[in-house]
Amino acid sequence: MRRVLAILGIVVGVLIAAAVVIYATGSTLFVLAFAFKPHHGWDPSLKAPPPDYADVKSWAALPGHPGLAAYHPRGTPQPPASPAVDVFFVHPTGDMSGADWNSNLDPNSQTEENTKWMMANQASAFSRCCAIYAPRYREASIFTYFSSPPDIFKQTMDLAYGDVDRAFTWFLAHTNGRPFIIASHSQGTFHAFRLIKERIDGTPLAERMVAAYLIGGGITDKDADGLKTVHPCAGASDLHCMIHWATWGEGGSGRREGDKLLCINPLTWTRDGTADKSQHQGGVPSSGRFRIRMWSDTPWGTEFPPLGPVVKNETGAACRDGLLTVADQKGGPFDGLDLGGKNYHGLDYPLFHEDIAQNADARIAVYFAH
């Protein structure tokens, strides 16, 4: 018995030590996904009610209620009062707890604070060009990716996508035929690409869509080339097209089995392009912190101060084997968002915040000039 208790003590000690590392550094230790994952199957009784998109509370950003999505870098122009274009932004995974496979949409939670981080540091790249619509949805939790069997993965993602699809229907009904941009990151890109395949590609909506910034997902060249009318963007002023990249640091351990990822370089806006740092229009260091505490969804009380100034000419960028390779960011203004092995997933937007903002402006100008 003493030996069993000793072994148990060691296991608990290791878990506590790992938890302290997460608390102190904010980095993700994926091995803990198996310790804190939901220990039940697909259970409809645990799901939150579907969001009512007629209710402003179902949106993380909405015209008249932009929240932190209205942020803009210090020294850049104020967002316009009446932009002529709308953006439908599908945020990435913020639910890091294991209560269920899908978020319960608790407004007083770590998940909600992470959604605020996304609005402040990702959706805000479009605040200068567009009215931002960003639905809250019953997103898949982080555990869906690491520890769910295939049937639960599909059910979980289908539920999340169903909310995004309904929010898009509401969006179309309330934007009166105006041009729009689709934008997303990570899990949001999974849903946004499905939205393009099922609702936009090959329809009149494709002509209304200025462009789609589907960033930091798993979109392959094969996926993109399989669409009918929404093609990968060929240049900085191309319209009705899609953009995707996944950011890794120079010398990182990024490898991918199977089909190559679609890589549109955000410094050249060309497919599989290469650019030096003189072409970098600028990133914006993150406001606040994205939190990863897998054993609880209790809020941290994280604050999100206004964005600082644009940091220009910080990195070059090259598409290599489908990954966007950038300069090592350790010790610089964008340090702290390495997920391990120089996986700069958290920098997909912040490192290119101004590049995205300027490019959205440019494409919109071309759209209205036609």
C-alpha cells in the first residue's frame, strides 16, 4: 500500500509541476490533454442552448457593439464610423477546459477571456476597413483535437459549424447585399472553409466576397484547388479569392504528413512567395494574454490594454513546403507565443497585423473601382 501511495504521489507531483509550468509560461503542454479531457461520450444534455443571433450577447463583435475588435494600433487611423464593407470573423479555439467537448458559452470564464484576446489581437486587423461581425458559437474544446475518437470529433465539429452557419445566415439577412470579407483563424478556419465550400463557392455570394483570410488552419493546396470559383489569391489586389498561411520560426520542427498546406505569403500576397523584412508592413505585439488552464474554466481577470504601435520590418517570410517560415522571434517584441518547436500559431495574426490591414484596404479599393 505504501508503494502504491508513493507512486500516486509522484504522479500527482508531476501533474502539479506541469500545471505550474502552464500557469507560469502560458505554453501548452499537450500531454495534459489526456489527463483533463472530458470523461464522457457525446451527451446532448450537456450542451448549451443554441445561440440566438438576434441577441447582441451572442456576438463577440457586432456593429454598434464592437468590443475589443474596435482596437487599432497606436498611431494608425481611427476606425471609420460607417465602413462600406463587412467582415464575418470566425474566432479560433478558446475553450481549454474539459467540462465537455463543446463550449458552454459561459460569459464569466477563461474561454470568454480568450475570445476577448482574439477580438483584440486578431479581428482588430479589420477594424480599419470593415464593420466586424464575430459570432460566439459552441466551439469545440481543445480536447477535441487531442483526445476525441472520430465519431465525437465529427459530432463536436458539426455542432460548432451549425452555429457558425446559422450566424452567417443572420449576417446575410442583416447586411443588405453589401460586400463582405470572411476572416478566421485555426478552428475558425476549419468552419470558415466549410462555409465557403457549402454556402459561397459557385454562388452569387462569391462575387460579393472581397476575399477570404482563412489563416492558421489546415487548408491544403488540394483543398483550395478543388473549389469551383473561389481560388487562391494570386496577388495583393486579386478579388473573390482565399488566403491561408501557417507560421513557423526559422529552424523550427514543423513537419506535415500528407498534402502540402496552401501558403499565401502575407508580405507578397503570392502563392509560395518569398520576401525579405523590408517588405514587412508590421506586426502589433499582443494585448493581454491568451490563457491555457486545462483543469478549470474559471476566469483570470485578464486585462486587455489598447494596442501599441506597429513594429515594422521585423521579419522576412518564405513559404517552404507549405509552411510560412519567419525569423526566430525569441527575445523580441513577439516572443512568448511559441507553442513549442517554433510553432508560431499564435502569431499568425499579430506578426502581420498591419500587413493584413493594409491589404484588406487595397482589395476593397480595387473592389469598388470595378
